[in-house]
Amino acid sequence: MQLDRKRMPTHVAIIMDGNGRWAKVRGKSVYEGHKAGREALKRTIKACMQLGIKYLTVYAFSTENWRRPPSEVRSLMALLEQAIDEELEELKRHGIRVRVIGRLEEKLPQTLIERVRRVIEETKHNKRLTLTVALNYGGRAEIIDAVRAVAREAASGRLDPQEITEENFHNFLYTNGTPDPDLVIRTGGEMRLSNFLLWQLAYAEFVSTPVYWPDFDKVELMRAILEYQRRERRFGGRHGDDQSHPR
């Protein structure tokens, strides 16, 4: 499989779907599915570094996921805490910067919040890869939070509403400082965004794969990138136009 190194995406976003279904077909618990999903994330991070991808954003836990059985939510939160404890030194050694986006002060266990703050602080100067984890995240909630911040700035007189643009609105989003994704991949065969990065994915190429997240690896990532490279990204321009990303 030959990729065009000149047309690699700078930023890949992934909706990590299918842990539960992967577990079910194997007669395993959902917890085992989430554990296998953690290993898939480690493989994907390594593959991104090998391919020269600078930004990876993953959907770890949505605002809607609180509807799942409490026992599953508790085990997933514990698994996230364990992952931070066990992987922090490896992240630092490989030069990976971690960002976490979402309503982090809302509903999450305090023990997890403390670990999240620690991994953000201890990796903030790393530059090889920026890994953004969407945790207690919803795309609509992010836009609402950004609008509230804009309204506060306007009410205080620090921002003229007539001067609000797409570019400076981006500064109020959780992802401020990160370029918008070029490619979004959804595993597990579904064809929807599920409230993920609704503003940022306006011009991203969408690729769905039937592969469940725990089985995702470098080969599957390369297949998605190859599909991305086959497409002509016009951003509203005419067929055949040489367009660059508007942001």
C-alpha cells in the first residue's frame, strides 16, 4: 500500500466505535472490549508518528455516553485513570502532547480530573504529536460554551459583535490552537458524526470502516488515508480547482 507522502493529512480525527460489539461476538465482557480498544489506540498513536501525522483527535467518551449502564461507565472511568498512570512516562518519552477537551469539571470523577490535569501539564511542551482526547465531550455543548464565552466578551466591551468571524470564533472553541481535522474516520461501520467536532469537521473527509475499533491498526489507518488521498478536496470550489484549506 503506497501513500503519497506529499498529501498526508495533518490532522486525523477518529470516532472509536465498536468496542462492545467486538466483545459480544467474542463472548467477552464490554470491559474486555474497552481494554482491547486501549491497545488499538496505542497502535494508532504509534502509526501516526511513523506516518508523520502531527495531530490525532479521538472520541473517548461523549456527553451521551452517561446513558450507558453505571457499571460500564465506572469501569471505563477506571480504565482511563489506569491508562494515564501507566502510559504517562511513555507519552513523555515519545514527545506526545496530550490535550483533553470537553466539560471536564462536570460529572467526571475527581480522581480522573486530577490525572487529566497532570498528563496535560507534564506533556504540554512536547511537539512530535498532539493527541487530543474528547472526554465528556459533545459538539453542540462545545459550540454553546463558545457562544457563551463570546457573549461575555461582547457584554464586557472587549469584543465588537460585528468583528466576529469564523477565524476568531475558533479561538473560543475547546480546540483553539489546533488545526481542523483533514480526515475523520469512524470504525464499526456507522455513517454518522454522533455530535463529534461539529464545527471543526465542516470540510473534513469522512471515511467509515466496518472494522471494530479494537481491531484497528496501522494497515486500517493507511487504508483510510489512501481513500482520503483519492478524493479531490475543493472546499466549495469547482471540480479541478487547486484548493487549499480555508483555515
